[in-house]
Amino acid sequence: MPLLAGTPPRRRQIAWTFIHIWRVSSGTIFEHWACRDDNGLLAQLARDEE
């Protein structure tokens, strides 16, 4: 994942929120929307560096 490229591993858990919504009709996916909280993830990683 490019967002985390070069980030060293941490020894603690973090949470990363995602939401995915699909529009399905007759068993076929016609649309997909996604949103993720990249700022929340990066803020948690920045706390490790303080």
C-alpha cells in the first residue's frame, strides 16, 4: 500500500476504518463506493513518533 510505504513496523495495534458500498442488481455489481480514514491511520502512526 503506497500510503504506508517506508513506514517501519510497530508493536502495537491500530484501527483503520473503511466503508464499502456496492450497488448490485440481478447478481451483478454495477457500482462500488469506498471510503477509508487515512488521516485517522496516519495520526495514530504519528503518535508513535512523538
